[in-house]
Amino acid sequence: MHVQEEHIRETAIFFAIVAMTAITLSFLFSLVMYRLGLPEHPQRFIATSLYIASCVGIPTAVIASQEHIRLISHREVLEELASTDLLTGLQNRRFFSLAANEEIARMARTESTAGLMLFDIDRFKSFNDTNGHSFGDEVLKQIAQITHDELRGPFDRIGRWGGEEFVVLLHDVTAEQVDLVAERIRRRIGSTTVHHEGRSARVTASFGITLMTKDTPFNYALSQADKALYLAKSLGRDRVEFGV
């Protein structure tokens, strides 16, 4: 809502500037003509000039504002395409990394901690080979939605890290809370039956989690979560492991 209000305000200002510029230029032109003594009836000439300027300036401002709105919309689409994964609608790797570093900067001010969660679908390549890539895409989309539903709105972040791998940033949590959220998501994934084109299947996921502080570089936290994920895989999959 705030973004929409900002766009309305920006467009209104743009409209006013275009309209006032056209009217002012016409008025200045009228004054020059008046100074030169060209019109026979100066007051009528200035009034007529202002009327014509309004008739021209306001429609021009309307057209210019419509083009301005179109450019804003186009810019938003480009920004969204640049920041999201097209299949799942989640943040892509680049923008998730930016969000994580913003969270670290925020933690430096608040002295809080955050959780980082890296997980992927167990044996996904085999699943794709058996059920087809379209079914695999449906699994990715549903897991993205399941995970998103378990998070706290705008406070937590989720991204598609690549392939069947997802990454989650939990805002202002303890190590115990990171573990609880990961376990909750793991159970939901494992209990969900995915339906697609007349076929049904279930999948599981393995999780590596870690805790971030203001002194934890994002890449280091990610490597710790990745090591924990590898451990979860080696211990039998469909489990959560903590990396320190």
C-alpha cells in the first residue's frame, strides 16, 4: 500500500509540473508580446493566452502522466524479474544475499540474532527422472508455498538457492527457534501429497541450519548450513542438523 501511495504522489507531482510548465511558458510568452506592444487589447490577449495554455497544458500533462505511469509499471516488472525466481516466485540467489547482508547490518544495531536454513529435496534427480520435469516443477512450487506459509510474513525471507535447494532467513530468533521452524517445515513437506496431471507423490527434505550474529559473514553462515545439510543427508535424509 505504501508503494502504491508513493506512486500516486509521484504521478500527481509529475502532472502538476508538466501542466504548470506549459502554462507558465505560455504566460511568459504573452508577457513578452505585451511588452513588445504587439496585441491591440493586452488584457484580452493575456486571458486568451492563459486559456489556450490551459487547454494545451492540462491534456499534455495527462498524456505525459499516463506515460509516466506506464514507465513505473514497466520498471516494477523489470525489478521483479531481476529479483525473483520465475518458477517459484521466491527471491533469487542475488537478492536473497542482499537481504541477508541487510539483516546482518540490522543485527549490528539491535544486537539480535538470526537463523539461516538451507534445505533441499531428497533424491530429487531420481524423482525428476521417474516422474518427469513438469511434476518436479510442481513439487518445487508447492514446497515453496509450504515454506512461505510457515514463515512470519515480511520479517522472514525465503529464496530459491538453485535447483531443488531453498534458503530461509529467520529474523530475530534463537537457535532453539530455528530448529523448531525447520522441524515444522520438514514435517509439513513430508506429510504433503503432491498431485499433478493425474499422478500423486510424496517427497522429503533435508535441512542444515545455523545461527547468525552481527559478526557472522553471510558466506560463512551459508557454508556452516551447507555442512549441516550434508550431514543430514549422510545420516539418512529427512532430518534437521545444526551447523556451528
